[in-house]
Amino acid sequence: MEILLSGATGLVGRALCATLEDDGHTVRRMVRNTSPLSPEAIYWDPKNGTLAPEDLEGADAVVHLAGEPIAAGRWTAARKARIRDSRVEGTRLLCERLAACSFPPSALIAASAIGFYGNRGDEILNEGSGAGTGFLSEVCQAWEASTEAASAAGIRVVNLRIGVVLSPAGGAMAKMLPAFKWGLGGTLGGGVPWMSWIHLDDLVGAIIHTLGRADLVGPVNAVAPGAVTNKTFTKTLGRVLGRPTVLPVPSSVLRVLLREMADELLLSSAHVTPERLIASGYDFRFSDLENALGDLLVGKRQGEDG
Ligand SMILES: NC(=O)c1ccc[n+]([C@@H]2O[C@H](COP(=O)([O-])OP(=O)(O)OC[C@H]3O[C@@H](n4cnc5c(N)ncnc54)[C@H](OP(=O)(O)O)[C@@H]3O)[C@@H](O)[C@H]2O)c1
């Protein structure tokens, strides 16, 4: 297949590119940076609405991962606008251009996030569960809705609601590892919030599975079947690293330091299940957190399920 990929330089994009190319597919990266622009790359500038429609012709499918990082800094009004606009306007631009192709791709796998569900306590959430409230939920709802032009053009659109991606190479885990390695890791929110995670390899596997399943359309939760509470996550990570985790982090301190980000990112609870991935036959390699963390932090493949 020839696959167009946005966000190719990110945590997920890099891993996905490597696997797709190893599997013999051609990946054409959509890049915002022209130096160096390889001949097969496609230049786009989502901020200014630049994307030449003819550059998109001929692709079999598109995987759209691009978006301003969520946790790169304090949520000022300007940063929140970038988080939202890079996703909503970038996705709208891409979908309008895809819809205008003479030969549109058959599928668009578009990133979304479990932030869609908001803070839901102990409720078990599947793809049929309604949206939550708050900034991230509103961003996710608008992000998913901005794929409408592609659906209307007959492109199969999957909105992949991604959970916390586990990899020491980036994302939430890379941010928390230094404290845990110093023995300063501790529970957040009294250990109560649910964390719905996915091993990076399974996210790559799930995207490739979704590309090949013509019957999958609409929201698909990309999380492992084994969501855990923050307490279980904290204790498991400490055990895998062989470090103590006895210092709980008070929510009041997080709120002073991070304001709205504390409640939306660190203290929010979402117990999400991958119902549609399982029903469509995706076989998770890592459904147990200890195995996933062992694989990522101790030794490749050491802890793989089964
Ligand atoms: N990692 C997670 O735990 C997680 C969880 C839920 C959802 N997601 C979503 O999944 C997608 C991929 O995640 P990731 O962890 O790979 O993200 P990432 O490492 O932050 O990479 C995202 C990519 O988006 C592009 N980008 C950055 N700022 C942008 C902007 N202002 N406008 C347009 N493009 C921009 C960059 O690629 P270029 O510079 O090449 O354009 C960047 O490499 C993201 O949309 C993210 O929100 C991730």
C-alpha cells in the first residue's frame, strides 16, 4: 500500500513508519518543515491552510496523527488555541483536500484520544459511551467532527481514540520515569483515577489492523484491555523499576502547579475498553500492565503476553 502519514516525526509516527516500511509499504510523510524535503515527502502548512490537492492523489490510505503536543507546557490561552486549532483546522484542511481528489484514498485513520470521554470515575466506557465535558473532551469532539468532509466523500474514516501510550521514548511515560527512577514516584489523585494505557507496539499494530479492516468505521478505542487505577499503575511501575513509590502527590499541589492541566490530564479518570478492536479480531500483545512495562523497561519481548 501507499500510505500518507502526518505527524511522522512524533512518538507514534516514527514507530508506525518503521513498521510499515519494514512490512514493504510505501510511506509518504506529510511534513511542515521543508528542510530537508525528501522527494517523496509532501509539504503542508496546516496553520496557513497550505496543502496541494494533487500531492494527495494516488494514496491508498491516510494515517493522520499531527497535532500540537498536549503536555509540552502550561495551558495558556495561546497554547490551548494551538492544541485545538492544529487538530481541528488541520484535520478539516486535510479532509477537504482528500475529498477533492480525483481518486481519493479508501481509508483515513485519524487520531483522537480517550480525552473524548472526560472524567468518568469508575464508569466502564466503550465506543458507544457519550462524550464528557472539559477542554480536552471538547477538542476531541471537534477533532472527530472535522473528519466529516472525508466521510461525506465516501472515504472510510476511523476516529482512533488513543489512550496513554506507553514508551520510554516519549509521551507521559518519558515524563514520569525520572521521578520514579529517583524513588520519588507516587500515586496521583489518591490512586483512584483509572488509567487506560496502550503499549506503543500495540498502538502500531492496532493502526495497521484498522487499515486492513474495511468494516471498521467511526470511533475505535485504542487502549489495552487491562486498564488499571493510578494506584496499580504506580505500584507496578515501581516494582518493575525496583524503586519505592511511597510518596503520594497531593492533588492540591498539582492544581497549584498545573492548574486546569492537573484535573484534565493527571487526575481525570477514564476506564476505557477496546471493544471494537477485540470484536474485529485484533490480538493484543500486551494486555497486562506488568508485562508491558517489563517489555519496555527491562528487556525487549521479555514480558510479552502469552
Ligand atoms: N502519545 C499519547 O499518549 C497519545 C494519547 C492520546 C492521543 N494521542 C494523539 O495521537 C497523535 C500522535 O501522538 P504522538 O504521541 O505521536 O504525538 P507527538 O509525539 O507530539 O507528535 C505529533 C506530531 O504532530 C506534528 N505537530 C506538532 N505540532 C503541530 C502543530 N502545531 N500543527 C500540526 N502538526 C503538529 C509533529 O509532526 P511534524 O513536525 O512532522 O509535522 C509531531 O511530530 C497526536 O495527535 C496525539 O494527540 C497521543
